Amino acid sequence: MYTALYRSHRPEVFDEILGQEHVVKILKNQVASGSVSHAYLFCGTRGTGKTTTARILAKAVNCLSESDRPCGVCEHCIAIKEGNFIDVMEIDAASNNGVENIRELRESVKYPPAAGRKKVYIIDEVHMLSTGAFNALLKTLEEPPEHVMFILATTEPQKLPATILSRCMRLDFKRIPQKVIAQDMAAICAERGVDISDDAARLLASCADGSVRDGLSILDQVLAGGDKYIDREKVLEYVGTTGEEFFIDLTELVSLRKSAKALLLLNDVLTEGKDVKQIMKDWVSHYRSLLITKFVDDAEDMLNMSAENLKRVSEQSRRVSVEEIDYAVTKLSKTINDARWSTNPRVLLELAIVSIASDGGVGEAEFRPAVSKPQRIPETPDRAAAANMNFEAPAPRHTAEKEMKPPEPEHDREILNRSTAPPADVNKGGMLQEESYDSLWHSIFEEGEDNAGSFNLIRSGSRLHHVGDDNFTVVTGSGFTLRYVEQKRPELEKLMEKHMGRPMKLICRLEGDLPSESASDESETEKIAKEAEELLGINIEIE
Ligand SMILES: [Zn+2]
């Protein structure tokens, strides 16, 4: 019988676990010193090795070997591997999420292990338990018998009650680096006498997106073809990724606001049988490539791309603004999400194309909202309406940008830094308050679950302007950051509530859109105008 790669290549001992060195180090240490915890929480996205590691840990505490546990070859290790060791129980919380299931578990916890040293309960997708089940589980976690170990695994730790979190030793599983997955793929191919090119292995790894399981299942399909040599083209046949060429053209068309041509181009590749959802994902990757090549000179390592394609992408990146990329990625991410539940994902992508072509990005020039100059995001409905009126007319924005050089990374960083600095006019007599707002704003991120990505962006691109009784006002230097703040609204409100001990509503404003205080901006302008009038002897009107 054929066994899927991800089963036949499942790590059996600690050292075979891929890309989770930090977790392995802790667990090996605890096993060796006999100081294992009675409850673990393994967090991380799918395919990062949580369940595999849980099984290895279960083996380690029951292994018969004297040293280097688990050995992987003793009676107990083999029985656990085959899933028929009486003292190791795996429970899928997605399908056993009721109170009764946990009560049963509590009953069985009382009895000592029948064969091994410890009874190990592995509860997968633990966030799926019902509230009643959580409460029942909590009682067991509070006073666990010496002979019991719980390993809870979850992709969504934020859904777990704090009472559960506080009773477990939490270990976070990272997405596995592409390089590590690519090496693993190459090794598996070598074992089977199959030659795989470097760029094919890199492409496989990039499709796996940090999940060994996903990578192996694609490799499974590719190997099933029976070829003795696998190159990039071969992999592309299986993963159905449409070539970079297509995305360069598609992006060019929407950037030139040629919706009709873009829709026809999409139609062409769909007729060839390409998968519409895959196209959405790959298009996002293309925008990412544009973003990376805009800022990174030597991006070959970061992007899995041939040198020729890289050159073309890099050329295109000079013509597409960061705002356009931001708009398209936000729009496409939402489309991908909506497409999951849609019976007709194609129309969603078509809508996205029209929307990006008519509404995408406001051009490089407007992506420089320095604090001193108030900026406003144009009203979306108006812009959409305006764009619809001259649906096919190429907009001047693109031509204007063609000659524009990509922004220097330093320069943009400077903008972000500047936008965090409080504007001088807000500070009158309130320096201390301003400072404490700043430290409050930064400290709430210390408590955040997710300190990477958009949180970092928010942290550096915004400031806390005001804290009221039941609301708080956050000011951002750019519409770009504003959108991230809006996206993270639930998390930010929750963090603030935790900090203040009462429900807090987020009010988000663009720097310069503040109602009263920034009015002094205007008087400043008036003052300058007056001086100019006096100097030049003419009348200056301020709009
Ligand atoms: Zn063993």
C-alpha cells in the first residue's frame, strides 16, 4: 500500500524535527533532567510539527531506553508510533468538543498508566472545545495527578481562556523557513533516486509556505509522475502556478486602468484550466515581489524567481507605487478570504480586478503624508464613481510615475519616524501627558500576542493622542498605517481594555484630520500669508 510522504517521513525522534530548534532544545533538556511539565501548550500554524512533536514527547516520557529518549526503536516507541500504545491518547477537540468527552477524560485520568510511566493526553485543536468542556478540563489541569501529562495543540491560542493558558507551558512553533523545507525536499528526492533542480526545490518550498505537510503533499503529486528529473517547469505543471509573465501583464493592465483588457487576459488563463483561487494567491505574491524589489537590491534569495523574471519584476516595481501595492494586496487578501465561502470565486476576482484598476492606489506623491502637511484619504465612493465615468481612459497618474524613481528606503523610514513624533502644536503645556501617552501606547504592545508584522507597523507609525472615559484616539501619519490600525481594531481595543480595566472604543484619525488642536495649522498658514501680503503688497486668498 502506498503511504503518503508526510506519514512515511514523519520525524520519530527530537533531532528529526524540522525548523523548531528552540522548542526541541527546551524539550530535550526537560526530558534529560526529568523536569517535564504536566501541561504543555503547542501553538503554531498548521503543518509546523505540533502533533508530531507531541507524539515524540509522549514517546520520550515512556521510552524504555536508558539514555537519549525517545530511542524510536523500543517496544513503547514503536507502539506509540503505530498509535496503539494504551497510555497515549490523542483527542481531536474539533470532533470531541463536549463536556461529556472531557468528563470521560477526567475519569480516566484518575487511574495510573497501564504500561508506561506516564499517561499522555494529546488534545489537538484545543481551541474548539466548548466553554463547559474548558471548565471541566481546567479542573483537571489545576490538580493533575503525578502520572499524567497534557499536551494541548492549537492554531489559535488567542481563543483559549486565560485560565487554561496560565496553567500550561507554552511553546510557539514557527513557520519553517523555505530553505529548510527545500533541503528536506531535495533529501527525500535523493533517497528515491530522483534528481531535483535547486529552483524546483525552492518553488516547492515556497508553495509549502512554511508547512512541511503541505510541501510534502505537493512533492507526493510531483513524484507520482514517475520522472527521474524534476525541474521548475515540472513542478509548475502540478501546482498550477501561472507564470510570472501573466502577473506582470495583469498588474500592468490594472495599473494603466485597462479593466477590459485585464478581464480578457484573466479569461484566457482560466480557459486554459488554471485555478482561480491559485491565481488570487499568486497575484498577491507578485505584488509582494514588487514591494521587495522596490526596496531590496539583491532580492534573488528573498524571492524564488529566475534572474530574468526578477529583472522584469524589478522594472515594473519602479512604475507601481507603494500605495497601489498596498491597495491591491488588501483587496486581494479580502477576495481570497471571501472566495473560501463562495460558489463563484471567479466573479470575486473579476470584481477585484475592476476595483484595483479603478480605485487602486493614489500614487507615490500622495504616499508622503509628512506630519506637517495634513492629508486626507479621498472618499472612496467619490473616487470609484469618478473612475467609473472614464472606465477605460488611461489615467495620467501612471505616466507621471513612470519616470519616478523608487523611494529611498531611508527616506521612508524617516517619514515613519517623523510621524511618530508629536507635532509641536499639540504639546502646549501637556508634555508630561504626551509622554505618558507614548509610553502607554508602547506598553500595550508588550502585551500583544502578535508583535510582528502589522503590529510593528502600527507601533512605529502611529501615536496615542487622547484617552477618554470610554474611548481612545490614535493618530497615524499615513493612510497606509491608518488602514492597518483599522484592521487591528478588535485587538487594539482588547489590549486597551485590558490595560485600562474598562471597555475602550478606538477612534482613529489621520494626522491633520484632528478637529480642534490642528486648527492652529491654519492660523499658522494665515500668519505666513499675512506676512507675504505685507512683503509683496498683494492679496493672498487661503482656501
Ligand atoms: Zn524508546
